[in-house]
Amino acid sequence: MRTLIISKRVEGKLIDFVNKHPSTKKKFHRVTSLLRQNIFDPILRTHKLSGKLKSFYACSIDYDYRLV
């Protein structure tokens, strides 16, 4: 199982985001759990980014939100 490392700055932004969008809290926890188990699980729709973010991957939380 992998460990997700979240900086204090990002952690604060995530808390603010979840407080503004409470319906995504359960989805966010499900996604992070899947990321720990298998980063390329088909449910996550993990994909490599391009341009300035070409060294990063993104996955979907739901149709409107994604995690980079």
C-alpha cells in the first residue's frame, strides 16, 4: 500500500474545498483509498498530463473535479 504525502498548504486547501463542497467528501476519501491501493485503477481514470505539468498525473474524483 502506498502513502500519500500532502503538504500543509495543500491540506488547508483541501479542507476549504471539502467544506465548500460537502458532497465530494465521501468521493475524495474513496479516491485517496484507491490511490493507495492501485494508482492506475480504471475507476480513477488516471492519466499523464502535458505541458507545464508533464511530470504529473491526474485522476478523477467525479465528473467535475480531478486530483493532480
